[in-house]
Amino acid sequence: MDHKQVQVTLIQLDNYGPWTGTIGADREHVLQSLQADLYSAIERRFAEREGLVFFNRFDEMLAVSNGITKTQHEEIQRSLRNEFPVTISMGIGVGENPFEAQRNASRLLQSIGSAQSERRSGVIASDRTLDIDESYVQIAHFDIDDITETHTDRSSAYETSLHVMKLYAELMQLFTKQNALLFFVGGDNFIGVANGVKLEEIESLLASYRSKQVRLKCGIGIAHSARKAAELATSNLDRIRNSNGEKPALTTTML
Amino acid sequence: MDHKQVQVTLIQLDNYGPWTGTIGADREHVLQSLQADLYSAIERRFAEREGLVFFNRFDEMLAVSNGITKTQHEEIQRSLRNEFPVTISMGIGVGENPFEAQRNASRLLQSIGSAQSERRSGVIASDRTLDIDESYVQIAHFDIDDITETHTDRSSAYETSLHVMKLYAELMQLFTKQNALLFFVGGDNFIGVANGVKLEEIESLLASYRSKQVRLKCGIGIAHSARKAAELATSNLDRIRNSNGEKPALTTTML
Amino acid sequence: MDHKQVQVTLIQLDNYGPWTGTIGADREHVLQSLQADLYSAIERRFAEREGLVFFNRFDEMLAVSNGITKTQHEEIQRSLRNEFPVTISMGIGVGENPFEAQRNASRLLQSIGSAQSERRSGVIASDRTLDIDESYVQIAHFDIDDITETHTDRSSAYETSLHVMKLYAELMQLFTKQNALLFFVGGDNFIGVANGVKLEEIESLLASYRSKQVRLKCGIGIAHSARKAAELATSNLDRIRNSNGEKPALTTTML
Amino acid sequence: MDHKQVQVTLIQLDNYGPWTGTIGADREHVLQSLQADLYSAIERRFAEREGLVFFNRFDEMLAVSNGITKTQHEEIQRSLRNEFPVTISMGIGVGENPFEAQRNASRLLQSIGSAQSERRSGVIASDRTLDIDESYVQIAHFDIDDITETHTDRSSAYETSLHVMKLYAELMQLFTKQNALLFFVGGDNFIGVANGVKLEEIESLLASYRSKQVRLKCGIGIAHSARKAAELATSNLDRIRNSNGEKPALTTTML
């Protein structure tokens, strides 16, 4: 799949900052529920179309959207408009690697108007989309070995979170250098969108953490769609989990 | 309010890791929606009772729950049981400061059983709860000045996230030293639960970041309940936002 | 509780008909989900305050809202505004009986503006509300005996529904004559809001249906709040269900 | 489309009656929210696949599911299992007309086990499904003329509901005689699934009600999928609504 590309959608809440100011100061709990509801609804719609969305920072989400057309993006946008009090705009970017794809998505969306413009509402910025057959994505699903035994059941909840979030910031940085993206997806799980990142690179990353007493494991999946690649990656991670250390810390499947 | 204490609830999904393994490998999108739905529902229930929940790592959430009784925790737990396919257990901790409170919550819950035990389901671990009148909480609501102009409308979405997540990991670490907790709440917003942290400390933190070209601003609120303290903090932050730099980067209200 | 009154809230979607026209003709599935989401959210909010909402016709819902203040109604209204793309208006009526209470609620709301007015949005019409101690409500929870054996597992689904809906229209009519309200609540269940309706009346209703080969049973609960009265009524109905016909078809509890 | 058939799915909550008994008597508000949440989620999933679901009695829903395969039904079932505390079973029926299709769906499901069996959980009963090209459905969307002016803004809310529910029971009965199905969908709206019912029959129905001072209007759509047929029907109804009585009370479009 050497010459295949990846498609990333940047999903941005329109004029969200100014809007939050209009609903009064007793709003944090409202925003937390609204952001979670929106993310859940957006995830479901992209997953129905074989994509996968990461909550990222909630006011901006990132989706791997291989094979999802502009018209399908419009369907998603329209259905959310009738369900929520805020609207979304989207930029659809295509690139040789995930970092480039999200940068293109960002530029396309920025060219249409500011995230805080009152006039920009419900737009989709796209110069082209990928057919599913010409798309590919490599998903790397990581977790931390034995975190329940070493942290959750021993340390305080906040100390565990501090450990996980430090690791997150480090891994984000490392992935950027490979033109890849990394997302925290809950618990002790991270998902990398890592087209073109070689197995040796990931093995070397795992090794460098082992030397710092952080034992990561990783399942990798490669497929045309994000949902399928994630399924393969998770399946490989499950196989490692169930092997009680007899299997290597890294396995891959390509569809 | 010198001698007042704070109450923190640790909310843990029961046997969540093993459960996810039972629903097949094509599950990441399912878990993302489920985690968001659960968080939204839990936030609404605590907010109805004047508390505030942080998503933290989604499989473990942390709530400031001043004044919420054990019986009210049981009501919340019961209502969620009839709405979701997974159950939650909770530890309710009381402490002189937020860090101690969450550590006590963690210990109480750990003493009852592992987060991955099949037998632990729907328990509440608590040795005591605080009346609202004997509770207090200091909430510090931070955001990054002009992030839309300096990042969102300029850099790529992922680079903005990397910037925010690095800052998050740093602030978490800094707050821990003050026996305080810090949570990312979306966008460029962080909320600190910071009983006893002096204004000078926060001013000094803002100054140290200004010298690194990161301009933070902060509104602080102090009240008996988490929801009220957050309202005051947000109200102060809004006032700074609307003052176009004429107001100081830090304001406080005590109820 | 002879002289106690009941409070009923009429909840109306603002300008709903015209709004639906703006979202295009491919909308029925959107409206079905939106109406259900709104009802679920409204039910949760009233139930948190010891009320009970009936979906009625979805664009107009009716709640027994004893003890829920105008301020609490405003809280409910405000929180929904930040969650949904449509707003609600409410009329709060007090009466000697449920029929009168809903008529007063209707008149108060009508006096403020048409349900299809573009200008009426998010209003609450109320001349007074009842303290919980001066409120009372009698809830009668009916179901059809052995409907699974006689219909669900034998007839077609639609024929069962036709049977239930005919019964619903008849019971609504009969209850109106008693200044009481009757609502279908799903399955083969009906809930009557029936302050002042005597046990003999209900026993006579059950007897008249028995003679037509429709075996109904009924649990009754009387309490200050709607949620408590419903709990007592359901508890009594459960007792009849579990008694295998040895208990009478009607039992009552007064708190 | 003379010889085309229609596919109807009966969606039944598994062992729902007994399950409700396990969650205590303070449950009516819980069930109301759960039923609405389930319906909303099921509607979204069928609509994504061009179907349309009617809430019917909530514990049993009916969907027009032309073109939706058994595998797609399984996907819907699986995704709901990970979102809700109750499971669903489904019967997929094909017939020359909608009544026959739902009767076949009912029989297939009944043959597998009782709706109240503890052992029947998450099954799908189907002997065949229809390709979208060999399917057809005629949807008739009715509403009551000027109900806002004649009822909503004049009578009490409950009296309006009584009027609508009586009409519903009557129309259900009339449709059954035509081997068609009729569903209340909220407000003053009814949707008929009426393959093969001739325009003259519907015109005659409208005329008979006009003579009783009930002015109905109706838009009809005919298409392969339920969602498309509903869109056409609603579009025709909108055209009548916007014509201020100049257009006839009945229009049809066939795709």
C-alpha cells in the first residue's frame, strides 16, 4: 500500500467560545455534558461510515475519514444541526501521512473563517476526498502493562492520571516527529494514527520505555478504513493481553 | 473558611477492562460513545446536587462532591444502573485538601476490591461525608490568552493540541506539589481544585508562564459547593475576557 | 387529604410546527429521535424534583409537578435550552382535581401566546405553585392481565397495539368524566392521575371490563409527590402481579 | 410497482416485563427515559440504513425495513447491546402488504420464544429479506387541519389529546381493513404504511371525516425505502400546508 494516502477531518464547534459566554457563568457542568453528547453523536455517525473520531480537545475533534465523501460529511453535519444547540464546521484534508492530512484540513478550514467568527457556521472546507480503495491507515493501539496492579489498585487516582497524562504528552511529541498523530482514548489507552511508521520504530519506542520501567504493549492494524484498522489493532492488542507475556509486546495485521 | 474540608468522589467503572474484551475487537468507536454518554449522565446527576465531575481518564472520573450524602451517591448509582450496560463503584474521600481527599477516596475504594474484580460491582466505599456547611472548595478556572488568534486560526489542529496537552501535564505536576488537582476540561480550559493554594502562588505561576510566552489567565471562586465555586470562577474569568487586558489576569470571589 | 390540591405543568415545544418545516422534508426520523430525546431529558429533570412527566403527544407533555417551584421550572427550562435546538414554554396550573389543574395550565399558557407564535419562546406562565405539603396526588397504575399470553405471543404485534389503543381512547374518555387524566405509558400500561376518584369507581370500571373479557388490574398510590405516588401504585400493582390471582385486582397505599 | 413487497421488522425488548420488576417500584420515570432513549437510538440506526421505526408501544416497535439485510439487523442489535441495560430481539417479516409483513414478523419471532422468556435474548428471526430494488412502500402522512387554532390555543391540552387519540384508534381500525398500518407520530400527525391502498380510498376517508367536522389532510409518497417514501409524503403534506387551502387535501409523489 506504499503510495496510498490518508484522509483526516477536523471538526470544529462554530463560534463556541463566544457562545459559551451567552449562557451564564453557571455553565461548566452544562458544557461538560454538551461536549460529551456531541462527541458521542459524532463518533456514532462517523463509525457508521467506517471512520473513527478522537475527542482531542472536544471543541476540535479529529477523525480519520478515509472513504467518507463530502456529501456524507454534509449528512452528518445536517443531522447534528437538528439535535444540538451548536453547529459544527469541518475541514477535510488529504495527505501522504496523517500529520500532513490534518494540517491540510486545518488550513482549508482556516481559509474559510475564524473558529470564533459569528458568520462562519456550518461550513465544510474540502478540495478533494479519497475513495476508500485509494486510502489506507495504520492504527497503533497502545496500553500500559498491568496498570491496574501497579497503579489503579495502589496509587491514588490522581497520581495514576498524572502518570498517564505525562506519558501522553511525551508520546504526542514523539509521534509528531514521525508525521503521525497520537490520541488518548481513556483509561491507559492511546491510539496512534501512524501511516508509514515502521515496526522497528515502534519496537524501539517500546524498548526505550521499558528501560524507564514503563511497560507498553501495542497492537497494529493496517486497512483501508479507520474502523477496520482499529479493529485489527485492538484484536492484536487483545492477543497480547491474553498471552500472559508469552507473546511479544507488538503484533501487526494487514488487511 | 480556614478549617473547612473538601469531599472528593472517585467514580470507577466496574471490571471495565475485562468487559471491553467481551464485546469483540471492533469496539473502539463503541467505547468512545459509551464513555462519553456515561460521563455526560454522571455530570448531570452530580450537578443537580451541586457537585462537579471531571472526566479525568473516563474509566475513572473524579468529582468534587461537597454536601452530597452517601444516600445521594446511591441514588446516582442506581439510576445509572438502569441506563447503562456497565456499573460504577465509588469511593468518597474527605480531606484537608483536594489531593488528600482523592487519595482517601482511592484507598477506601481499593480496600473493597480491585477495579478489575468480577465480584466488585456497584459498591460505595465511604467512612464519612461532609455537610455542605462544613465543606469548602476553591476552584481556579484557567484558559490560554488569545489561543484562537495565536494557534487555532494559525497552526494545525494537532499542533495546538500538543501545545495544550504539554501544558496540561506540566500544570498537573505543579498543582500536585500544592496538594491541589488540575483537570483539562476542553478547548484551552483547565480547572484547578485548589483549596488553600494562595493567590500569590497562582500569580507567580501565571508570571512564570508569561516569561515563557504562554499567557494564561485565571478566575477563582470559593464556595461551599463545587458548582457554585465553578460559577464564581468562570464569572471572574469572563470578566477578564471582556476587559480587553485592562483587568488583571487573576480575579477572585468568595461566596 | 380532603382539601388538598394538585399541580400540573403543561410543557409545550415553542413554534414546533413551523420549525419542523425549516429542516427539509427528509425529517420524520429526525423528529422521532428529537422528540424522544427531549422527553427523556425532561422526564429526568422533573423526576429529580419528585415530579413525573407523561409524553402525551410529545409536542405537548403533561407533568404532575407538586412541590416544584417556578424557579425550579426555570432551571429545567434553562438547562434544556443548552442541550437542544428547540425551546419549551410551560404553563403551571393548580386545581382541585387533575383535569382542572391541566385546564388552568393550558389557559395560562394560551394567554401568553400561540404555540405557533415566533415571538413566544421560553416563557413560563404561572399564577401560583403548591408547596409539597399542601399538594396531593392519587396515581392509579393499570395493566392488562396476561397480555403476553393472550396477545403478544399469539396475535400479530399490530393487532395487539390496536387492542391497547382502543382501550386507551376509551379509558381516557372515562377518566375525563371523573375530572381525572389517563396516560398510556408503554406496553400494556396506563397511568391515571385521579385525585378524588373513589375506589368503588375504579373497582366498578375493572368489573365492567371483566364483563367484556378484558381483565385489567390496578395498583393505587396516594402521596404528596407524583414520583412517590407512582412508586406506591407500582408497588401495589407488583404485589397483584406476584400473587397469581390470589390477591384482589386492586390495592391501595396512602403515604 | 405492482408486484413488489414490503418488509417489516418487529423489535421487541427481551424479557422486559420481568426485568422492570427487578429494579424496584420507584421506576416509572426510569422506564419512561429508558424507553425513549432506546427508541431514539433504534430510530437513528434504522434511518441510517434508509428505514423508519415507529414507537408503537415502546416495548414493541415496528420498522419498515425494506432493503435492510439480516446482517445489518445484527449490527444494529449488537451496537444497542453495548449501549443499554436491556437487549432486543427482532422478527423480520416480508409480505404482499404491510399488515401481512408485520404478521409474518410476529409469527417468526413468536416461534423462537416468548417475549417474557428469560432464555430468549438477542435473537433475530427471519426467513428472508428483500433487496431494496424488489421492495416498495407507500407512506401516507396525515395531520389535522388548523389544530393549533381550533384546539391547542383554545381547549385544554388533555382535551386536545383525547380528540387526537380517539381519532388514532379509529384510523388504526380503518387502516387494518385495508391491510395497512397506522401510527401516531406526535402532535396531530399520523403516518400510514399503506401499500396498495388506492387514492380513492384515502380521498373517501378524508371526505367522511370532513362530514364529521374533522378536516384531515394527507401527503403520500411511494418509494423503495421507507425513509424516501416518508420524505416524499412529508414534502407533499408541506405543499398542502403552504398552499392555504388552494391545493387539494391530498397529493402524491412516486419516485
